[in-house]
Amino acid sequence: MAMNGAMIGKPINRIDGRLKVTGSAKYAAEFAVPGVVHAVLVEGTIGAGSIAGFDLAEAQGMPGVLAIITPDNAGKLESPKNMPQAVAGPLLQNHDILYNGQHVAVVVAETLQQAQAAGARVRVHYNNGEVATSMDALLGQAYVPKHFRSGQRPPDSNRGDSEGAFSTGAVKLDTTYVTPLEHHNPMEPHATIAAWNGNKLTVWTATQGISGAQNTLAGQFGLDKADVRVIDPYVGGGFGCKGNTWPPATFAALAARMVRRPVKLVLSRAQMFTSNGYRPRTVQKLKLAADNDGKLLSMRHDGFSSMSQPVLGEFVEPVALATEMLYACPNVAITHRLVALNAPLPTYMRAPGESSGVYALESAMDEMAVALKMDPIEFRLRNYAETDPHENKPFASKALRACYQQGAAAFGWDKRTPEPRSMRDGHVLVGWGFATSTYPTNRQPATVRARMNRDGSVVVQSGTQDLGTGTYTVMTQVAADTLGIPIQRIRFELGDSVLPPAPVSGGSSTVPSVAPAVAAACKGLLAKIKDLAIADPSGGWHNQSPDVLQVRDGLVIGPDRRVSITSLLERHNQPFIEATVKGAPGDEKKQYSLHAFGAQFAEVRVDADLGTIRVTRFVGAFDGGRILNAKTARSQLIGGITFGIGMALLEETLVDGETGRIVNPNVSEYLMPVNADVPDIQTIIVQNDETRSNPLGVKGIGELPMVGVAAAIANAVYHATGVRVRKVPIRIEDVLV
Ligand code: MOS
């Protein structure tokens, strides 16, 4: 699709920046809905068993209490069709307790404080069951996922003979890596305001997918989709935990129906640890073998991820998918298995699969390079996959070699001495580590409407989301470029289910899905304007080819004359002219393997006496396709790398083995990187102009920059200390040996 390119890529400021810094951007909980009352969740306090009964008299007698919803009065909710994830419960449908912190009641009162006070006085009697918390103890009972990748492919794959080839290897590795539970912790908590008008439901809810929320709620309450409106113009971070429609949104709607008032339900930070998924713990067994020249002969990656009780649905951390495609190796086997625990349902978290899986794979690749006495980048290059070895197809584009080269040059990799502990700086051990990144390019159908008003202003609409990533800004840039008008003349609208439908903002797919549709809709609008101009018998271009016309700066320009769009619309008595276009993937996925790539370089400094680990430099070089805005892209890249620093050194949700209760459900004990933990991060965009992935050549960069970061840091820690830590987060005590 031709672009004049004036705005694409420009590092313009966020269009919604002023609204955000002045507090006037409205998040879900901030809408002023008249007559709203407040709901709070009551969480159970045992890890498994059942509810024997409630003692509600005291809570019901508290001031302002309007209703207490329990499994005894919640009524039956339907299951939305074809959405095993969306039914993520439990939804107060029975007395079973499946995990500690499970919602057992919802208290509704006139004020938040009244609801909280009454919630604290809900008494629950339990029958205690046996609590399964140890994934390691239950590894032998791991089971095969039933809905892996929504049933699009099997959870296992095999090419060649990995076992046979392993036995012939000159250099071998057979080891296990472990990653912990992690929680997303977006700044904005989950929040829903629900209001009924007869049988029509409106919800303002914090979500990565207004269409999904609309479908789920319509299904649960037996409504037509058209009778559910979901509004969410600004999202304060999601990272995956707002991808599903979780029980609290359903409870808000249920409560509003029960008390016949609009109901607001906002989660506390602690409730964010039990209500909306998490990255599951993984145990990953890696077996690699290579010949003496560093050619990979065999790879095997067996991934186990922790799950809730299966009755809640299914979520698999697809850790081994990158192992299938990243390196040219003839013999590769992967498996994915689940271990059921008394835990909430896990979910997508930034680069689900790749974050945990590439940590293990790229740690193992580093161990192999050490064993081969080969530079880690050289080892990757010897096994560089020119085509996708799993799908057996060419890549739409792959500039990974350029990522390696440009990243290494910026980092100064050639000055690295390979021996561990060889780069001391006084009592500080300096380590340099490296890892590859990859993430698939995902595109889904998206519909966009572009409308030009008589005054030449343009409104472009799509029911997509802006998670804080810059959707408003980059879509406006694409529209401005296609229409040839300044961004100030364009308003992009999103976050309302009455707008044309767009997919969930997950899998880094918003830009690859919606941006090409924005360009197509704007092209469609230009074509309609030209058609209107040549349809006009008195206009001078009657019945001429539209190709002789150009639309620019609010004018229709022909060979001999120009006409303003305002006068054109006036003459045809039209207040506006619009085009609606559904963009959808073509057959590119059949022809090509679609992936983004990157190279991650970390420097750590480890205090030789104290074992404290600091990341002191970081360089990431990325082939993320065409970049729509250099500034919002850089924010995504440094945000992803920061997430990776968290995974490597800090983040871990701790569960009490006896009770299954999360013991650090807060941001003081769940450690996340703060400014002092994050060095100056250098990011490099390796330009890769192609239009095979999609008409704009965009790949999505929300998740790519996180992948490989934990491995690069773990490999740097090994290089600094000589200690190979095979789990994250890496703590002081892991390197003090
Ligand atoms: Mo992302 S974890 O697909 O929101």
C-alpha cells in the first residue's frame, strides 16, 4: 500500500499525552454514573474444599448494605460459547473451593466504605480439603493439554529423531530450568461499572478486548451481543491480565441486576493477585547435542506449566514453540504438559511462552557455547535458520543477522573475554551475556470506519484498545499519511463496542491487525471522494477516470481545476462521506513464516563479596518490522526490557505450601524493577521494509523486547561469576557459593 510516508515513523508525542498528565483521560472506574453503588469481593481463606455455609446476619445488618451475593443466591450464569478461557471462574455457581483467595461472596452497599466494612463481617464456614501446591511433587501426574493454541495445533511436535541424534553428539546438555509464578501488576487495577437499562447492559470495564468482554457478558447473561455495550477508552496497562473477562466484571453486572442500581467494583492490589490470572510456573527440560563444529544435531524441549484445577478451563504456557523454529536443527522434539494445582487459572503474560521458554532455550544455548568453547553469537550463526525449519517456509522477513551485528557493535561485544570471572573491576565481577529474541507476528480481522466531514475534519473509528502503548497516536499517523492531511485534522476513536469490531489487544497484534485496516479504510474514503467528484454532471470531471484525480489537503485536484471537499459535499447535500473496510489476513501465513526477531546484550556487575547483582548496561537490537512511531516504539522496547530485568532478578509470586495462599500480594514484597534497577537502555531498530507480513510491513513490538532478556542477564551472571543459575529470579544466595 503506497504511503507518502510523511508521518509514518515520526517520533511524535502521544496524542493523549496531555489528557493523561492532566488526569482528564477517563479510566473505567472514573466514569461518573448517576446513582452508582459499590461492590467489594470477599475472598475465601482455605486452599481447597467447600463452603459449608454462610453466616450473613451481622453483615446484612450493617449500614448501607444492599445485597450480599453468594452461591446461594447468585443464580445460574450461562457459559459463553466456544470460549473456554472466558468462563474463567469460579462465578459463585457452587460451593466448591478450588484455591485460596477464591471469591466466595460479593457485598454491595451505598458507599465503598460500607461495602468494605460489611465484607469484613461475612462469615464463611468451610469443609477443608487437601491442598495441592507443589508442582514438583505432581510432575509425574502432568497431563496433556486439550485446547493447545485453541486446538489449532497439537501440543507436541517432532521432526527427525532427536533421541537417536542426541546419542551421537560430541557436546551435550541435559538439564532443567525453572521459572516462577509472576503477576502482571498493571498500574490500573481491574475495575468495572455496570448499569442495566431494562435488558440492556452497559459496562465500563478495564479490558484489553472490548469485543471479548461484550461476547462473554452477553453469553453469561443470555443477551444479544447488541444489547451489551462495553466502553473503555483508556487502559492503564494490561500485559495480558486484561485479555480475558474475569469474574469481577461479571459480578458487577450481576450485582447491578440484583440491586437495580449501577454498581462499581474495583479490585484492591491484593485481589489483583487472585482474580485475573498470572504467568504460571514452568519446569523446562532441555536436551541439546551438537557436533564439534557447533552444528546442532538434536534439540528436545519438554515444558511443564502449572495450572489451576482443570474445571476452571485451561491455560498452557507454550514455552517450546520458539525451540521449533529458531535454529536450523534436523532433529527436534517438543512437548507441553500441565500440572493441576489448587491455584487460580493462569493466563497470558507479556510474551506468554516465549518469555519463559526462550529464557530456558537461550540459557541452554549459552551452556552449549561454553562447552564448545565457541563465542555465543558465532554458535547462533552456525545454526542460523535461513528458512523456518518447523513450518518449512521462508520467513516473510528476518533481519536477525543484522540484529546480532548491530547489537554486538553497539555493545562492544568484541572486547569480551570469554573466561568467567575474567573481566573483574576491583572487587566487582563484570559479566557480559547475550541471547536471541523472537516473537510471532499475529494478525486478525479488524474493521475500520473513516469519515470526512464537510469541514475537512476526519474521524477514524475502530473498536480496538490503547493499553497505554500508543494506539491512538500511531493509528492517527497512519490515517494522516494515507489521507495526506495533518494529524490535527484527524480524531481516532476506539474503546467502545458500538464502533466497528477489532480484535483483542493481545499477542502484539493490535498494530498488525488494525493499522493496515486504517490505511485501507482511508484509501476507501479517498476512492469514495473521487467517485463523488466524477459522479457530478456539473463538476467538470463527469465520467472521467478517478485516476486523474488526487485528494490532498481537503481538495480534490484534477488536471485543470481543483474543488474543495466542503463544496463537493455541499453540492451533494451530504454532511459527510465515509468508508468502512474490514481488513483481514490474506494468504501470507500460508506462504511465509511470520516472526519478529531481536538480539539482547546485558552487562551485569556482581559484588564478589556480597553477591549483589546490578544490570549496568543493556543493548537490544530489533527487527520488529516497520516502526510507526519511533518514540512510542522506544517506550515499548525499554518497557519490555525492563519487564525482562524483573523476570531475571526480581519478580516472583510466593505461595504458602500448606495453605496455597499467596503471601506477597502487594508491590512492596512482589519485587519489580524501579528506576534504580534499570540502566540506560540502548535500543536499535534494524530497519526491515517489507510488505509480505501485511500491507504495512508492521510486526508488533509489545512482546518481542521482553523475550531473551532474562537469558541474556542469566548468561551475563554466569560470565561474571562462573555460577550457572538455572532458575529465575536469580538471587544473591544463588551466586554466593
Ligand atoms: Mo499479551 S500477554 O498477549 O496481552
